Amino acid sequence: MPRPAISVEHVAKRYELGHGDTRFVERLGRISTLARSRRREGRSRNHLWALRDVTMEVDEGEIVALIGRNGSGKSTLLKILSRVTSPTEGRARLWGRVSAMLEVGTGFNPELTGRENIFLNGTILGMRRAEIARKFDDIVEFAGVSPFLDTPVKRYSSGMLVRLAFAVAAHLEGEIMLIDEVLAVGDAEFQRRCLGKIEDVSEQGRTIVFVSHNMAAVRRLCDRAYLLDRGRIATSGPTSEVIGTYMSIAGAVQDGGVAHVGPHVDRSGTGQAHIVRVALLDPATDAPVDQLRIGQPLTIAVGVNVFAPVPDAVVEIGIAFDDGVRVATALSLDGGDARDLRPGSYEARADLDVAILPGDYVIDVVIRTLAGTPIDNIEHVLRFSVLNIGATHEDHWPWTVSWGAIRPASRWTFAEQISELLPTARHTG
């Protein structure tokens, strides 16, 4: 019979608001009134409940996902499990040593070097110095930071920090591993290696609690999931069922190369029509993908529900860097005139014959009238990566860094100059 590795019983967490700058002496003065203030908590509005009455159990060797919208309480629950913070009510019990991968840089001293922080972070996670030394080379190799080991981590990029933090946590031989959004930072190759490492760890019988907005990764790794909504557990069960419930109540939820757009997405426009689905497709197979090879053509499909007639409708698809800077725009006008849309469901497809350089990108989608009135506008609805891998050597970008986003089609000629037409250098004695 499976034994529990994690037991959470009626846990709640309350944060007091507006006390961040209170002086130490003033805080001491409040200690005598703490008990009375707790009794009056129902009458005070100067606090925020991040979690309310959360009960869950994870058995030894399970990989369980926590999913939900931003602010639903997932990270707060992981902090309670990792003993970073204590619950206001209830209790959480864990059996075994815990390694935690929380926010980027947690447990790192920015003034210390990567080498020093490996020992510091490993010690915080409960590793002995001899154990860290034994695993040091494996940690460095996995993180890929060897050239920067003796550089202070304050000069590391966020990607380098998360690689190093994950490498330390993954190599701790604890029984329980807590992972919070490790796939949100880092390139596609690192994400692939992370997923492989998590699978390796799970095969060793270790218990894993995994928090991620990457539904494809959640579906791949986890057999069970808990859905948190406004600090409470909305539902739990098999991963596919819980993801389905999440998609029905959330905003835009990406599952591999498809973004399902729910009713609570951040959108703007008249509301005559709503974008309900955006997919990045491989034109050769029509299968959704979230990674492309350099030079690979792509198709973007947009599902739309129209509630009231929209005359002269135009669909605009934007491709931007992950920081929001637009690099390319496609308009449905390229396929003909603006369309008169009657109430019903539609799918608009755009085939883009463009070479996108390696990097991480987001897709924006707008429906507007030809006169410019926005009908529905959703930014950053779908994320994808372009790898520096091509079907042939000619498709491979020759350097590790690519400046820009688009590699335009171009024709080049090289002609050897006729020597008699070149200026002759003068030599003076």
C-alpha cells in the first residue's frame, strides 16, 4: 500500500497588507495585540488570503502537478511545503529530505561566484559539503555555466541562474522535489533537458510536486493534478481531466502548440466576436507544434466565435520577441478583401513563408474592422521557440547568437575586381 510523502491538512495562508515599512519598535508594540487582531480577522480587510482550507495528499514516488491561474496560490503552497513560510492555519507534513526549485535565484548570494553559490545553495538544501563536492562536476555540466564559475552571479542572466538553481536541486538525493515554473525561463534545449532530468528523478522513486503553466509538460510528466483557483482547490484527479477543467475557467492556456482561450483572458474590443483558439501548425503534417526548425515555414490557425455581424473584418497576426517587441505582422487582407462575418464559428489560417531566426517568440492576434475598430485583441496568446536546427546544413544559423528575428530571402553575387581598375598604391622612398 502506498505511503504518503506529503500531507496537507486544511492549510490557509494570510498575508497582512500595508505593514512593509513599519519600524521595528512599532512592530514590537503590536505583539501584545496580535492575539486580539487574529480574533478580529473576519472584520479586517487589511489582509489577503493566499490559501484557504487546502487539503491534499501525495504518495511516495508520485509526480503531482499544481496548476491554476497566476495568483491562485500555487507558489505559496510550495513555499509552505519547503518551509520558506508557515501556514496561518492547518498543517503540512512531509516525510523525507526536500529539495526545492522555487523563484529564480532563491538561496543565491548575488555577490558570490557561481562556484561559491553551488556550495551555499546545496548547504541550504541540506546537502553535506562532501556530497556537493562529489556532485560538483555533474552540476556544472548540467547547468552549462563552466566558463562563468568564478563570476559573481549578479552578472548572470535569468536563464543562467535558473539553470544553476535547477542543477543543484536536481542533484540533491532527497526524497521529495518541489519545482516551481522551471520551464518558464531558459531556452528550448534546457527545457528539454529539464524534462528528461525530472523523468530520471521520478524513475528513482522520488516524489515530485510540479508547478507549471506549460500544459504539455504537465500532461507528459504527471499522472495526477490539483487545480487551484483563488486560493482553494477547485478540483483534483487525472491530469487530462483537470487540465480540461482549467481550460474551461482560465484565460489563454497553452497545451503544446495550441492555446485555448477561456472567458477570463485579458482582452479588449467591442466583443462582437471572440478568439477561442490559436494554434501553430507544421504545414507538412498539420500537427500543432511549439518548436520550429530554422527556415521552417509555419501555419497559424485562429478559431473565432462571432456573436453579432462584423462587416469588413480583418484578422491580424503579430509575431513578437518574448519581451513584446513586434518583429512581423500578417494580415488576412493578403488573401483578398476584408470579410463580412455573420454569427457562427470560423477558422482563419495564415501560411507564413518566412525564415525566423533562433529565439523565443509570442503570437498576438487581433480582429478589427477595415476602418480600424478593434473587435477582439489578445496579446501573447501563444509562445513558441525556433531552434538553431535545420533539415540541411544550409538552414543552420552559423553562430550561437542571432541578431534580429527575420532572415529575408536574398540574392547575392560576388565578382572579382579587375586589377587594372583598382587604384595603385604609391610607394615613396
